[in-house]
Amino acid sequence: MTTLAFDTHAAVKALKEVGFEEVQAEAVVTTVGDAMTGNVATKADVTELRAATERDIAELRAATERDIAELRAEMKHDIAELRTATEHDIAELRAEMKHDIAELRAEMKHDIAELRAEMKHDIAELRTATAEQFSILYRHLWIMAIGIVGFTAGLTVALVQLIQ
């Protein structure tokens, strides 16, 4: 800050003209002079402060823009890494699922083959049991047919004897 030019002699003279005593006028002028020299900003001081503030704002703006650019680059990198990791995880999951499906398919084919073999065996057993039952039934029918033939022959003989 700069100091202001202050004519102390003219100020003391003006105060004396309005009724101040010399001691009083000098005390007032000294107090006002001290106040003016310590705490008064000139236009140059304000202009300099404005320029410094504008420089600080420009520096902060540039730093903020650099920080945003760095953050944007980091975010792009992080997103790319995340995308790659996610794609890798999806590929692994897809491979695991294909493997699991293939295992399940093989198990189901095996189970179907076992079931088919069991059914063929059961059908063969049923065929054999049915054939045996038909054979027994057929024998019984033959025996009954022979019995009926024998009975019929006996009736015929009895009828022939009755008729004679």
C-alpha cells in the first residue's frame, strides 16, 4: 500500500481557525494522519489487489480444469478396466455354464440309457411271463379239448348203445 500525502501544517492551521487550541489541533491531526497512513487503500492498491485476485482465480480455474481432465482420464481408465474384467467374468461364466450343461446332458443321456435298458429288461420279463402263461393256458385248453372230445366220444358211444 502506498501512503497518502497529508499536509499536517494546513490541517493544524484550519483547526485553529475554527477554535481548536494548538495542542488539540496537533493531537487531532496526528491521530488522523496515523489512521490514514496505516489503513487506507489507494486506487492503485485496489487495482493491484483486483489483478492479483484475477490471477489467483485464473490459476485456480486452470488447476481445476487440469484436475477434472486427470479425473476424467482416470475414470475412463477405470471404466475400461471394469469393462474388461466384466467381459472376462462373463466369458468365464459362459464357459462354466456350457460345461455344466454338457455334464447335465451326459448325465441325462446316461440316465435315459439306463432307463431304456431297464424297460427292455422288464418288457422281456413280461414277454417271458406272458408266453409261459399262454403256454400253460394252451396246455389247459388242450387238456380240456381232449376231455371234451373224450366226453363227446363217450356220449356218442352211449347214444349209439341207446339207439341199438
